[in-house]
Amino acid sequence: MVMSLARMRSLLPLVLSVLLSGCAANSAEVVKTRYFSLTADPVDYQNLESLPVTPEGEAFSFSFFDFDRSWQKYVRTVNVRPVQGSERPRIVIDEQGHAYQIEPGPDFVKIEGRPVMADTPLNWYAHGPTITLEPRNNTLIVPLLPGHRYSTVQAEIEKTGGRILGIFGTTFKGFQPKTKEATPLSYLYFNPNHLPQNRGKKLPVYRSSQISGQSAPNILLSGIITYQDGRTEYLDFSHLQGIGNNSDDKLESIKQKISKELEQLEQRQDVVLLTIDTHGVMRKPEDIPAVVVRGGGKRGGPFLFHETQSVARGLRIFDDQNRQYLGSMITPSLLMRDCLAVAKKKYGKNAVIQFLDGDAPAAAYFEGANISTALGIPDPQVLDHYRLRGARGLELIVEY
């Protein structure tokens, strides 16, 4: 069987040059490619409210269903210890610093006489540095296209002249009420005809079915916009005030205002991509609990549970003076307010953030390269999390 040229390209290693700088506790390690750079920065907990995750008690093993690289289901067993101060939910940590929430968690089934979780428990990156992705020129962050999975979106992106380099995090996801299948809670407009190299072509325009992007009560108020010249900025509607006699009417009026502005933006010839896929830009710690009470009700979704939990995060970071996208970050277990502090420490006082996901599995996957090893990350699921390929709400790294 002859392998296509496009497929051969996708298998080429991404890491063309590696620069590892410094070994001291306050220095960073960097991986550079022609498409992006990755930086691993140690976390200084002395200036944060979060505490490092600390195991306690005796080690034990537990088993759950997972998937291998061929996407075949198998039983995985890990050795873990309880996390200090974790009672309900019950959190444990394995030998590589990966945390798992096992109570409450999936039901157990009996396999050859031993208890096995029927699904993979909620799990996240607990120990290690922050990892920041900074795309270079002609490398865009493109959400998973409507109606696609990772296995099908690669060929679709190639039709637009792009090539998927991997995944860096996921945006908010919900579940179909009947099937419980994951579905992204987001709105996407992507017009590859507006890319300079596609001028004169008639390529498909990708658009989510609902222009407001609001498919759940916990209203989404922010996202990104990418222009023809490659600039990416934040979109933010968290300043909007609703009109009406009750919280539902107020939320609906906000959605209508968002829809009208999105329609206007989509008419512009210099707009390549826009999304609405998270709750709002966080400029100060007070912005974090504010999303919970918007519209007169507690509609913050995952924020309600995780606002006070120290878990791994996925972030986008921007300069608030010019709205410019600076990079995306994966953090170890941190409180939300500390994520903002970490972003400002790296990029300065004007840095603001969006949270990429609400449930904590901040991770990435790169085609043809295991970058975890190059950055010295002990947990391979952080930067080689192949299981993400079956997920929804992906943030694709695309080279044009």
C-alpha cells in the first residue's frame, strides 16, 4: 500500500531544534520548532494560595478501563497513594504525579474476580511545571470543526491548505441527554477562503449550527478571533447586561446581543476564524466567582465545583491592552485565582486569561513527537496524551 504524501508529512517529527536552558529552580526549559515554542516554567508556590499536592498513607493499586494507542479498550492498573486533605471527593496520585478522582467515580465491574472501574476516572496533571505553547507565524489555534472527530478532521484541514500538528487542551464540553455522548459547548465560524494563500478559491465555510454558541444554561461569553494577517485576539462579552423580568429573560437578551455582533464580524473579509467557547476573560480574581452568579442564578457549571479545588488547568493568555493572544498554558494542580497570578508573573500585569476546560484534564498531543521527554515532564499524559484524539472540544494546532 502506498502512503500518501500528506500522511508522510504528518508523521515527520515536529521537533526540529531543541533548546534546553537552565537547571536552576527559577529557570525555564524550552523546546523550539519552526511552528511553535514550548516553555516549561517551575511553579513558585510561596507566592500562591495553592499548596503542592502531597501524598499520604499506604500505596495501593486500582484498575480501570482505558484505551491504548490503537484505540483498543484494555484494563489499566496503577499504583497510587491518597492525596493529603482529600476526603470527598477522594483523590489519589500515582508514581508519576498524575491525580485521579476515584470517589465519586465510575461504577465498578468484576473482571476475572477483581473490581475494575467501568470507565476512566477524572484525572489530571498534579505535579510539575506550567507548560506554555506560543505559536509562530502561520500557525493557528483552530477548534475541532463541527461534525468531526480528530480521526476525520485531519483530512478536512488539509483541504483548506493546513496541516494539524497536534492538540493543546480542550474547551468546554457537555453531554447529550439521551446518549451521554460528549459534545463541545461552543460556537465556531471558520472561513479558510479569507486566508491569503486561499484567495480566489471556493472552499467550504465551517459554522456551528447555533450562531450564539449557547447550548447550555451556563452561558458562554468569550472566545477568540483570528484575522487575515494571522493576528489572534480575544472576544469577550462578559460586560453585557441582560434585560428582562427574570434570569432566563436576561440571559436570552445577552445571547441575542452576542448573536448580532457575531453576524457582523462574519461579514468582514479580514476575519478568518472566531469562537465563543468559555465563560469570560478573567482580569482579576473577583472575575472568577462573578461567572457563577451571572443572570441572577448560579449558572457557573464546572466553576461551582472546581473554584475551590486545586486541579490542573488549561488557559489562553492575552495582553489586555491590545487583546493580543500570547499563548496557551497547561498548569499542574492550582486554584483558579493562582492561574491568573502565574500568567501575570510570566507575561506582566496586563496579562488576562480564559479557562479552556472546566473539568481539569489539561493535556496535549503532538503528531510524530514525544515532547514530554524533551521538556523533562515526568507525566507522559501531559504532552503525549494520545487519548485526547477521541475527545470533543479539541484545540487544534494548525500550520498554514
